[in-house]
Amino acid sequence: MDTGQSQATEEQRPSWQQRLRRFGYTAKPRSDVRDRLVPPYTRPGPRLWAVLGLREEVAVRITRWSAWGGPLLVTLLAGVLRFWNLGSPKAVIFDETYYAKDAWALIHRGFEVNWAKNANDLILQNNGNVPIPTDPAYVVHPPVGKYVIGIGEWLFGFTPFGWRFMPALLGTLSILMLCRIGRRVFRSTFLGCLAGTLMAVDGLHFVMSRTALLDQVLMFFVLAAFGCLVIDRDRTRARLAAALPPDGDGVVRPNAHVAENTRFGPRPWRWMAGLCLGLAFGTKWNALYIIAAFCLMAVLWDVGSRKVAGATRPYATVLKRDTGLTFLATVPVAVATYLASWLGWILSPDDGTGGYFRNWAATAGKGGDFTWLPDWLRSLWHYEHEVYEFHVGLSSPHTYQSNPWSWIVTGRPVSYFYESPTPGKDGCPSDAGEKCAREVLAIGTPLLWWVAAFAVLYVLWRWFFRRDWRAGAIACGIAAGYLPWFMYQERTIFFFYSIVFLPFLCLAVAMMLGAILGPPDSTERRRVVGAAGAGILALLIAWNFIYFWPLYTGTAIPIDSWRSRMWLDTWV
């Protein structure tokens, strides 16, 4: 008898479950691999709609609307808070003295310049109408973040509102992105909006959104890159799920041939992630660690996808079919984006009137082994080498420098602005009795960060012991933005660098609060108790943000009120 014919006959025979159906047997529902590849979004249970007295069709419409409506409402609230009185304080605060002026020079000259010592006063007195110097300046950060700040100055003028506009806009948009990313990661609109709301009421994010510093721009591009990778993950898993054939029962099961031979196509969202990572790299160099971590994470996601689909050798399959594209879509794209960001400097004259070190290859850099390279590339390489030497040797003490060990508990915030107005002036109440305090303090909402410290432990537990990819992704974002700073503890570094991994802390807290709420199939009592606990914690965080509002906005308050908000000695 032919072997192939025998195998076909065996496959055509009904399963024992099918044969028993005639006697009323019903098998337990078997898991469909499509639900593992593309899990459905959770929907509010019927009990909620019954309590609210809403018909089913209205409930369906609200659920569909909330996918975008919820995140947009959270974003609207965050935007109103961040743009309110954005030009206050009318001063050049903290490192705005570098980046606001560098941005103005970049959009007019193409490179940074040296400003007079009294330039800040002249800019404020003349509403930004000051001549731009021509002497090139030595700067230690790439130009992307300063170009972004410069867009706001180009639109609204060389004023505090102008140079803070783009950080406020990116801060607002980052909350929208986090809501949507959280929704996609958790498969829950509620948890996504919760993560965005937590970031909306974080003091560090609020202050950084109202200050012209580079780190807020860096955070935006890092979060955008993460979001692009999450979308790419969903798209590729959906392609795998569509390629898997159902069996005789209509259930889709793992299939090694399909899992190992399905091609994912051009993957535009992965290329977009590479672009965003290049823009992050062009803002600050610490994005290099994030690029490496995200590339590794993307490869592991591909391994997991093909393994779930049935690949017997998922690592070999990914190495063969996916790793090359992952590399091309990230590293070369990021490097090309970084080089393109220097175009203004590259096109500036190399006769000594252009950017700093632009003429190095034609003067001090003549000769050597690499004269076959373009002069602009040799000059840029020399410039970057000098910047690297500066960064690794930066150890000059600063009043507000801090060790990364203290960041997760907001141990040493940074004071961006401080004044002591007398009663009746600059918002100080006339009955204050003594001088007031008017401060802009870059400090996270304390309760949020302290809860986040426990949430980090929770996601690590979920990742190690439950193999939850969501927890792994969140942990990767935190580790990539946080752990590298432990290698530079002797350097002069600051708490506000932690803004880069703040979105992932908010995702971690949202995930932990979701666990407190309980799974959808929990008993009513379990859900009520969980909702009470999670709700109280969220309300306390919101209250904490309101309580510290004067320190985030530079609002004048009596000195005793200011002292009552200095919960730790290291905050002073």
C-alpha cells in the first residue's frame, strides 16, 4: 500500500472528539494560536454598562470611540496644563542659557556661536531682537534637539515662550503616544490612558515640558521609536496569524513550515523606528545605549513570534530572515540620520568663518592616513573625538549633581530657577509677613516615583517568572535609559536625565495597578476591592502633583509653605 495514500487516509479520519459528538459530547474549547499572536483588546464587562444603564449598542459605540477619545482627552488635559502661562518665569532658567541661544544660532547660521556674557539680559530686555554673533562656539551635544527648540523660536520669536514651545508640544504629544502605546501593549484602553495620565501628572515631565532642554526632546524620540517597534510587532504577528491554516475544527495551530518561511515584507514601522532612534542619537549620545537595547529587543520579539507560530528553530529562522533587515532598518538609518543632522555645520564655510573645527582638516589636520576621506568628514570626526574626551572627563562639581542610585526615589532634584520676592511683589501675598519662595524645581511627583520603585520590582518578577513580554519590554526601556549612567558615577550628572525612562516607569505603574484591579474574570468582590486600592493610589498621586504645583510652575508661596514641601533634606 502507498505510504502517502495511507497518511492521507489517516488525516481524513474523524477525531475521537468528532465521533463522540453524536452522543452529545462537547470538547473543551482549545486555544487558538491566533489569540496568542494577536490577543484581542479587553472590553468593559456587561456589569459596568448595566450599572450605568446603557444599552448594548451605545456601549459598543463608546468602547469604539474610547480607543482614540480616551487618549485625546488625557492629552487635552496635559496640553492645557503645560501651555498655561508657558512664558513664566520670564527668565533664562538653568541650561536654557545654552540651548535657547544655540537653537537661535542654528536656525540662522547653521552652527552654534559664542554669545556675549550679558546676552541673556539683552534678549529679555529687547524681546529677542539682538544681533547674532559670528564667532563659532564649541558645543558638546549634537544639533537635533536644538533644531527642534529652534522651530518654536522661528514660529514665536526669540522669547521664553518661543524656546519653550516645542518642548511643551513634544511633552504633550508624548502623553498621547504613551496612552496609545500602553493600550496596544496591555490590550486595554483603560490601562493605556492610565499610563498617560500618570505621566501627565508627573512633576519632572511637567517641568521638562516647560523648559528648553534637550532631554525632553530625547525622551520624545525614544518613546516614538518604542511605539514604532510595538506597532511593527503587532503587524508581523498579524501576518503570521493570517498565514497559519486552520485545522478541521477551524482552530489555528502552530505550523513549523509557515512559521519558518513566512516573510514579513518591508516592515515600514521598523524603518520609522530607525529614523526616530537616529533623531534621538542626534539629540544626545546616550541614545546609543537605547539603540543597542531596542535592536536586541526587536530581534527577541521576532524570535518569540516565530516560536509561537510553531518554528522549531526560531533563532536560526530569525537569523536567516529577520536579523539583516533589523540591522539595516536601525543602525545605518540611525547613522545616516545623525550625519544629516549636521548638514548646517557641513555646509558652513571651511575658511575659518564656519562651524567650530569645520576647517580642521584643511589646517591642523593636514596629512595622515585618511586624507582620501572628504575634509568635512575628517573635521567632523575630529570634532566628535574632542567631544567624547570632554564627556568622559567631565567631573567638575555642581550643586545639584546626583548619583543615579538616588534617581528612582527622587533623592536630589534640580532647582532650575529660584527667587525670593518680597510681600506684594511677583505674586508674593502682601500678608506673607516675610519673603516668599518662587522656584522651578525639576522633581518627579514623589508618590509616583516611590510607587514606581515597587512597580519596577513587579515587572522584573513578571518577566523572570511569568515570561511576560510586556514586562520585559518595559524593563528594557528602563534599563536602557537608566543602567548606563551607573558606569559614569564619577561624572557630573543630574536627576533630570531620568526623563528618558520615565514613560516606562509609568507603564510599569499602570501594569502594577492593573494587577491590583484583578483580571476581567475575577469575582465582583475582588474587582471592587482592587478598584478601591488602585483608585486610592492613583488619586494620591494626582493630589501629590497638585500639592507640588507651586514648585513646578515658579508660583510665589510663603517661605513656610515652601519649607513644608521640602520633604527630604536633599531637596533643598
